[in-house]
Amino acid sequence: MSKFIVNVVQQRASSYEIGVTLGKAIKNSPLLATFASVTKSAVTLSEMESVFKSFSPQLIDELKGIADGLEIPYEKAASLFSGYDVPTLPEMGCSAFVNSLYYMRNYDFSPQIYDGIFSLIQPDQGYASCGYNLQLIGRHEGVNEHGLAIGLHFVNNKETQQGIAAWTSVRMVLEQCRSTDEAITLLKEIPHSTCYNFSVGDQNGHTAAVEASPSLVMAREGVPLLSCVNHFQQEEMSSKNRQATQGSTKRNDYIHSLGNNQSFKELFHAFSDDDSPLFYTDYEQLFGTMHTFGYSFRDQQIITALARGEVTSFSFREWVDGHDLDATFFEGMIK
């Protein structure tokens, strides 16, 4: 068994100041070398900024803050952390359950590419949100102050273009959208770099799986229990799936078998317990459960834990109202 840590970073500041803090937090971290190895040495700054200005201009300020915090050129920070024009990454797995009451999901990948940061932010522009960081400014999943929850699910690298990575898209939705309808609209406008699902739910009980590729984006809505995994489920999108989808289909069937009568804690344990069919340990094959994240739309309560780690539960509404978490880190175990 090996221990891993996720640092809890809480900020109520400008986007630039949020970036400075993040930059300083990873200044001496091996994470810099990791992202340098999986990103391009440079991106076309004018193109990146044009896209960001259309959707979340404050993220440009955050990138500039990261650059100053790290004491590196802004152009370099943009290539490392913007999520724009990122080379294709290895396949990852994620499973989500969404209904009118709860949003619950696992993130399955490897500690090799894992920020180890859980951010709660209240910027001066954009909505307050929290979630696990990916490539610093991006998010695996999260929820914002309006009770909108969203997470990413890799589908395929079969179709690619120079565009925005899914984790940056998640962050843009959290920054800008109040509802599932607004999230669907934004996700249909963003130029997606490759094929991903986005699981979405809001406090009005509106759920959706947005199936996104560079050439087509469609929303799957109107189901009482929405399962979102690692394959497209709409016929028009199915040709973009990877060849082998048996594992994803199996997880999809299990999520539906849970039904709508689970309590929040029961649902959390159905995802997070290490004997769950949704909990994976193939970390060397880039398919091990790193964390579980859940949100109760009715109670505005977050529940989360790292793999085999202690459960943390708190009111996100209270955090937005100014009450910080006592926790400074989460701890998990990988075997």
C-alpha cells in the first residue's frame, strides 16, 4: 500500500491571485515535469486567447497568475496549463450517476498524471466552485454556487482537432453556467479537442449527458436516472466509440441497477467502497480509482474521499457564505 495526498486549496480572491497561489503551490513539484512531458512546448497564444475570451476570459488572468507564481513566461504557462491544443493523452475511465437528488462519480486513472489539488474558489469574476484540479486550471468534476454539477468522461481519441481539453471545458462551465440548459448551450459552442462525455445535473432536477466530439455535440436528456461512462450512447454518435466498450457497458448496467432509492451515503459507498464493481485497482494500466465525488442538490452537501481514504463531507453553501473547511489535505491509499 502506498499513501497519496491531495492538498485542499481555499481561495477568495481575483482570478490572477488564484493563479499566483496555484503557481507557488507547485513550484517545486514533479508535476511541472509531468505536464511538460505531455503538452506541447508552445501553443499559438492568439488562438488560445481568442477561445478563452469567448467563454471564460478570467482564466487568462489565472494563467498569468500561475506564470508569475512559478516565475516562468506567460507563454510557457499557457502551453503547460491552458488545456488548449493538448496532445492526446492515454485513455481514462470515469463513471457517474445523476438523478434529481444526487450527482455521484468516480475518477479512474493513474497517480502519474494527477494534480493532487482540491480547490474551493470564490473569484471576483465567475461563479464560486469546488472540485479536483486537472492541469491546474481544469477540473475532473465539480459543482458551483448555483448547484450545477459536471464531470468529464473520456470516450476516444479517434477524432481530434486543435481545441479545448475536456477538463478546461468543465472549468468554463463551472465559471459561467447556472443550469444544465446553460451548460448544454456552452458545451455545444466550445471547440472540443477530442471525444468526451460530460455528466451534468442542476438543482432543478435537470440532468444530461452531453456527448461531445470535434464535429458533433448532442445531449441525452429526460431520463429519471442518468448513467454516464466512457462510451457514447446515442446512435448518431456511436461510430465514434472505441472498438472495445464492454467494460464501460458493464459499469453502465451496474449504475442503472442501483436505482433511485439509494440514500446519499449508500450511493457514495456504492462508488467508493473498494469491493464495489465501480472501484478499480489497475493503476499500472492507467485504470485505478483515484477519488469519489458526490453532491446532494437538495442539501447542497458535498461528500468526497480519495481511494481507501477518510470521507469528508461539508456544506458547499456554508463555504460560499464564508465558512472555510478545517481540512488542509485529503489522504488516500493505493495498492
